[in-house]
Amino acid sequence: MARVTIDGHTIDVPEGTTIVEAARKIGGDIVPPTMCYYSTLKTSGGYCRTCLVKVTKGSDKDPRPMPKLVVGCRQTVMDGMEVQNITSPEVLEAREGVVEFLLLNHPLDCPVCDQAGECDLQDLSYAHGDEGTRTEFRRRTFPMKSIGDKIKLHMNRCIMCYRCVKVAEQLCPERVHGVLNRGWDAEISTYIEKAIDSEWSGNMIDVCPVGALTDKTFRFKSRVWFTKPLDAHRNCDVCCGKVAIWVSGDAVLRVTGRKGVYHEIENTEDGKPGWICNTCRFEKKNLSDWVIEGPRHIDRHSVISQNHYEQLKQLKQDLSRQKQIGEKAHNN
Amino acid sequence: MGRQLLLDNLDKPGINTLSGYQQTGGYESLKKALQMKPEDIVTEVQKSGLRGRGGAGFPTGMKWSFLAKPPGEPRYLICNADESEPGTFKDRYLMQHKPHILVEGMIISSFALGANTSYIYIRGEMMYVYHILQKAIDEAYAAGYLGKNILGSGFDLDLHVHCGAGAYICGEETALIESLEGKRGNPRIKPPFPAVKGLWGCPTVVNNVETIAAVVPIIRITGEEYAKIGVGKSTGTKLISASGHINKPGVYEIELGVPVEEFIYSEQYCGGIRNGKKLKAVVAGGSSVPVLPAELILKTANGEARLMTYESLADGGFATGTMLGSGGFIVMDEDTSIVKNVWNFSRFYHHESCGQCSPCREGTGWMYKILSRLLDGKGETKDIDLLWDIQRKIEGKTICPFGDAAAWPVAASIRHFRNEFEQYISKGKSDVKHYYRINNLQES
């Protein structure tokens, strides 16, 4: 076991746990935000740099602080490690910078984006971003694409988190989708627009933190906060069949996996992630297809959450507190 | 001229062939090394104080001693010949004229590290050098220096040359490994370091061409003798690719410790500034290291003469110092516009960013756009602070050192030449007379 202290909270975690996972065990405000890390996808994380934290003490054996900020989603904890997240002005400033970079070419078309209301980037920019923008240049644009007949790719909104690439690598048997081009022009694509017809490809919609990959059967049907999430299941030969359905009246507008507090697919009883198949996701759109278990509670401080406004107020207070810390450090 | 350990005998005809190389004492170090124990070679390199010549200057012997040696797992040595840093062309020169010194160095180093398969990862643009190296390797195979049971020592080695596809980022060691494995050349997230998990998940050492070539003279003259050359912790000789507004641009082998002033002005090296102009600024180690104005490159902030060593050039940190880097020594005379220069560098980094992590992908492009607008005469004073803020938010926040490399030139240009930026903004053009025009100045 390794004893790690994050922002003054101490916890014992098994060796090899990452800082983010340790922080999630503590919970609350001190959990670094993650845009590209997805605990159930191997080798994910490290790209977006939002989870940068400061290690003020490496371990009991080697108490030197780490010279640079490290990514919490990849850095494993050591016994005696001390980590600063929201108590470090340096971290908050770096994070504000990362949010600015992520939004630099993001179209901010939230009013017409299907992801609005459950978007990680929205949450992140409310919590850690600056109010205004310093972007003065034309934003980068890509043509819209379809990945198969059920998924729409809106590359303009993409933040290159690589989560969908990891889904394609790890869930779909034949990988025909990845990253093309380099740097500023890099884009997610299926090579030569080849359609993905894997049974699992729809999961890339669930892992997408922004509105870059959206469900064509749901696009423009309804804002997410007007739909009611219900836990439901059916007997499926391919997947676990445990889903969240989003209904309006009697109509099932969309079907997604069950996302937990960090917007990741929850594990089913057998301890495996509850990925769902494309049949369940795209084709079972009648209430009679499903056995309703009950209403689904959305924990995340997103717009769709019922107690969102209270949480937002709390968030704003936290933010001004963080700003004060930052300014104080700046003045010193 | 000091001692020549790498570029000696270059005037001998046929030095690029096996027989010519052997006539000048080539492959004698290999024969000597094969009589030694592999650990002793590592110790010898440690004693020599040889430091990585690719830019970071990390002690090579220490790097070798970090190599994990799990039983039953192969180990690899990779030579990083993906020399793409603007201003640096020493490795190409060495490989082109003395390919066998690299081959010999690879065999000795592989023997020291216990690697039975080694790779030279060469930049795709240098196709003709690839052919030269391949020919040298074929000759070495024919002479029994490569293959099974080299010179009866029982040591087997296969050496491959692999051509990259011309991405700057593939000079970063983990991106190089990814590329060598046939994947997209994206840097890996460290840890694990290549010394533990590198090529195909096995322990791997990645060294620069010049570093590996330097092992040959170290074995020949012994590590102690090598360590006597140079000043303090900067031992041995270093290849410097001198370019820019000097009378004699080219690749020079210097003993570390030569004063910068002597290097620029003496006849045996750069031969002074072209057309009798005055020195304005120097980029001392390839495009990514901070640019320094004339008064700071010749003398440190304390008034001491600056020497061509790792320590002396870095004296004063980034506030008044720079880095030896890869030895790409770019000299600029008084007619050079620093704003245009940094624009050109930022264009390069914008183009070469791999796009994996957000600060670098977005930040390099943003800086390039701001500088392009500034160069178009549409800059505002706030742009200088904005550039400063952006570079600060990139530096140290990225997966690999590319972000730092993109941030440092911008930071140093603003730090030392802020008035030139302000002047450019107020007039919409530079006061400095230019020798060159810049095309394709459009917002992309």
C-alpha cells in the first residue's frame, strides 16, 4: 500500500494507482478534471494536460519535489507522496492555460450542439477557464463526416483526446479508425471514409467528452435536459444489455451506456465495463423493448443535473477562492 | 585547431570506404573493445565524461548504466540519426564522410550494452546518406565486423538502417521508437523510460550519432585521456555546425572550452562576420535554444568570457544564458530582424507539432498566427504580452520537450529584443534592412 496526501487529504491506495484514481477515492473538489483519461480504456490519458498536478514531495524514500507539473492520470503514486491540486496556484494557472488552448479552436456552438448539457468541456471551462477569450483568429474547421451510418463526426469540436481511438483499438476487432495528419491539422478519421460496422463502435459516442461524435438517431431531436434518464435493461446476446434510456413522454429518444460520476461507463456486476452494442443503442427505440428499472440519478455537475444551480454557485465560490490564491501568489 | 577525434583524416581519399577507413586505423578500436568485458567499456565511457551530443547533454555512461537487464529479454541500441533541428547538420556531415566510424561505434556500443540487434534511425530526407550507410554496413558484414560471431568473439550483431518519413518529432526518443515499430510517430508518456521499456517493450538505449561515434576514439585513447580534453564536466570534442552570416560556415570539431569569441572570429573556425558587419545575436545550439544578443554570448552576465561548454553557455540560466544543445551555431549579423527570425522558428514548430497534447498543438499555431499578423504590420502592443503568456503556458506542460523547444525561442527573443518587437509594431515594419524576403505569409 502507498500512503498519498492530496491537498491535505491522506489515503492509502495500492501500489501502482495513479494520482487521479487516488484522488477519486477521496472524492470532492480535489479530483483533477480529466478530458482524455478514461479508467477502463488502457493507455488512455496524458494528452489533454488538464489533470496536471504538482508533486511537492516525491515519496518518503526520495522526498524531492518533482521539477515539473505531472499528469495525474499517468503518474503513479509512491508511498509518502504529497500532491497539490487546487491548493497550488501554479496548477490552477496551468489548467486555465490548458482550457484556453482547448477552447482556442473549439467552435463554441453549444446552442446547437447535442452534447451541450452533458459536455465535459463545458464543465471544465466553467470550473477552470477564464471568462473572456483572447482568440482573435479564424478557428480551424474541418468538413463534417459520417463514421458509419449511425455516427456523425464533427471534427471542429474535437479536442483530440484519443478516447474514441482507444475504443476502436480495444473494443472493435478491426481497427479502421484513427488519427490522420499531424499537429494543428490532425483529425480523427476513418481511413478513406470507410464506415465502421463493428458492433461496438457506438461506444465511441459515449466516451467522447465533447460533441464531436454524436448519435445520428438522436441528433437535433431534443436538448438532453428535456429528456428523462431511466435505467433499463434487456436480454442482449452481444452486450450486457444494461443501459440508460433517455425518454420524452413515451418516446425513447436515445440509448446510452450508464455513465457514472466521472462520466465514465459504470462497471456491471461482473466488474467489467458496461459497454453496449450498436443494436441496443441504435435500434431498440421503443419503451416495450426495455425493462425499466427506475429513474437514473445524474451526479455530475452538468446542466442536466437537478441540483445543478446550487452546485454551480458552489463552484463559482470555489473559483473566486482559487483566483484569490492565485492573485496572492502572483503579487508575492 | 584542437584535437580532431571524429573528423580526422577527412582529406584521405576513400575514407568513406572500408579499406580507406582501415588504413587510418579504423576498426582497431573494435578489435580492442572485443577483448574487453562489456562492463569495462561502460566504465570507460563513464570515465570519459562523454555527454549526449543530441542536445540534452546527459552523461552517456550513466544512461548506459541505467539500462535494465532482465534475463531472457533482448536489449536494443538505437542510433538517433533523425537530425532535423534547424541549424544542425553535423551528423549528416559525419555520416556522409565517415560512415564507418558510426558503424564501428554502433558495434562497440552494442557489445557494451549486450544488444544483438541495433538500428540506425535516419531521417527520410537524407536518402543519399542512407545509401552511404547501407553500403558501409554491407562492407562491414562482408569483412566479418557484423553478423554472427564477430571476429571470433562470439558476439552477434545485426545492424539495420531505418528511414524515417521526415518528421522532426521522430528525433524525440520515444517517438522514434514508436516510428521504428511502425506506428504513428507520437512521443510516449514517460515513465516508463526507454531504458526500462523501449522498442517492442524491451530495454532500449537511444543515442545520438555523434555520441556513438565518440565511443570509438574513447576506446582508442582510453576514457581518462578523453576526459583530459575540455573543461570541467564538458569533456572531449564536439562537432559544431556553424551557419549564418559568417565567413566560413561549416562543420567544425572543437575541443570543448574554446571561447565563443575565438570560435566566431578566429580564422581557423568561423572567420568572423560576413562583409565586415557587426555581430547581433547567436543561437548557440540549434533553433530550440534561447537566442542571445552579442554582448551576452561573448561574455556572461558576470563579465567572464563565455566558453563553448555545456556549463558556460548555460551560465545565468535562461535569463542571461542559453544551451549548447545540439551544436547548431547560428550567427546573425546586425541586418537580421529578430522578429522575422522568431517567426520563422515558430512556423517550423507549428508545422512539426505532432498534435498529441493540447498546449503544443494549439499553442504553437497560436504563436505562429500572432507572429504572422505582427509581421504583416497588424500587430498590437498587447501581442507581446500575449506571446509571453502563451509560451509560459506551453513550457513544461507537454508530454515531450518539443513544447519547451517551441516556447524558448519566443521567450528569449522577447526577453532580449523586446524593443525590436515594439518598434516593429509601432511602424508596422522592421527598421532592420533584410537580405531575404518571406513568402507565403498568409493566415493558414
